[in-house]
Amino acid sequence: MGDSFIVVEGYRSTPADRTNLRDDAWSFALDQRAFGPRRLVVAFADPSGRLRTIAHAPRSDPPENALEACIRHLGWAGAAAVAYCDEEVEEGPPSPRLAIDFALRRSVAAGYGVHLVDWIACDDQLFRSSRLATAPAAEWWDVPSPPPARPAGRGPGTPHRRVRRRR
């Protein structure tokens, strides 16, 4: 297999599961090593935060490759995602590169219709939220509201009546 494949594993929540990423995202950061060392774990949720699926894969270089593989495997089930990457976290202020990396990762997810809420780097000692490091005053769960449902009738995707011309 070599470096040409990224093996993604995943889980789906059941109707009995009440996990909400808006409230439980930080406990995932503490437990992400349960999926193994040097892994990327991506939790997908609906716009309200209700957990739908979890995908995990080996951390890749660059990490966006594993993110894309997780989204392609299980991202269809969620409008929002929080990614947890087992990587070294340095103490002190974040690197200026963090904002660039986070913007890139958000754009990868957006290309699949998924809003990446946060990229949380985790190691044995520390974890760092890219979202809080780059926009600390903003609302953390910044998932856009879904568009309103279209009213029945004519509009994009609605078949049009054929009108017969008189001869």
C-alpha cells in the first residue's frame, strides 16, 4: 500500500447517543489517543452539534490529506466537523503559521460542504485549539445556519410544465 492509500476507519452514532460536539468537544481532545498514536480523528455533527459520525486515519504529511480522506469516507453525515490531530503542541503563543494552516484546512472541508469548526492539536501533555488561537473573541461554534427550505412550487430543481402551442 505504501503512501498512496490512507486507510480510514469510522463509527456512526445511534439514535440513543446524545453526544453534542458543542458541549463535548474538549472531552474528545482528552480522549483522542484512544484511537491510537499519530492519528487524525474527525468528529462530524449536524448544525446544532449533535454527533453523527467519527472517522479516524493515520496522520499524514500534510495533515490535510488525512482530513480529506476522513471527510470523503464519513463526512457526508455532517454539516460541521472538529478535527483532533495527534501532533506536538509547543507551550507559549501559537505560531503565525497556525492561522494559515487552519484556513487551508477549513477550505479543504468547505470543498466538501463541511464546516470545519476547529482543528485541535493534541499530544500527551497539551492541546491547542486553532479556532480559539486565531479568533479568541468569536463564537467558537460558528456553524452557519442551514438555508431555509424552499417553498413548494417553481424554483431551481422543480420541473416546469410544458405548454403546448396551438397550431
